[in-house]
Amino acid sequence: MSGTLDFPEDRELPEAGHRGKIPYVLVGDEAFPLRRYLMHPFPGSNIPAEDRVFNYRLSRARLTVECSFGILSSQWRMYRRVIYLSSEKVELCVKATCILHNFLRVTSMMATRGRQPTEELPEETARALRNVGRMGSNNATREALRVREAFRSYFNEEGAVPWQHQAV
């Protein structure tokens, strides 16, 4: 394992070209360090409304990941207990079950439509399953703070959704 994150190139957010290019990121909770590639919520409960909107939108993204893990754990028993393997082997197991899950979904969907399942998964599935390295210390860099600020501004301006202010 190379220990590098093989993310796509930075991109401009929709309708927010004036902000410049923003990196693809992972989402985490407060236990994870803030990094350029890893966002976590603003700390505290008495924070400005803009920060609460960011935290809410980040939480919604994390819920998607948690639901995905729930689907995997309902399908694969290995996720229902502690996995006593090296981190490299756990990573391979996670990738394998994701690939198998996607393959089963594709083949099931094609079978219900009367078509023959393909032998290959879509390109985006393979691209999404790249190596993810280990986390380091919990000190945020200026670049990580800049990225979080760019997302916060975007979620509160051109990327806002009509119902977000009722939810926070």
C-alpha cells in the first residue's frame, strides 16, 4: 500500500467557479483530524448559523455513509463483530465486499430486466475503491481550514438548499 489518497483532481463547485477549485474530501466526525482531504464539523454547540448549516450538511453526508455500512453489515456477517486482521487485509475485505455488493446489484437489476449480467462493474465503481491512507495527528493545517471555509460558504450561499435553515 502506498499510503496515498488517489482522489480525482480538485474541481470547482457547481455554480461557484469564483471560489476556485476545491478538493474531493472524506467526511468524519469530531474524532477525526481536520485535513485538506478530511472534513469534520465545527466544534461546540453555541456556534454561528453558518457553521451550524455546514455541520448539518456534513452530518447528512455522514448519514449516507453510515446507511451504506448498515447495508453492508446486513449482507456480510464479517461486519457484525471485531475483525481480527491487519489493517491492510481489512481494507482488502472492505473493497471486496463493496465490489461484490455492486456486482450483485448490477446482475440482479439486469436479470429483472431480462438482460444478461455483464462480467464487469462500471468504471466508476473501480475508480472509487482506491487506497486510503492512515490518519496522523489532530492539528489542522491552514489549507484544511480554507477548504472547510469554502464548503461552509458554499453551503450557505449558492449551494444552499431551501430546507436547511429549518433543520438547524
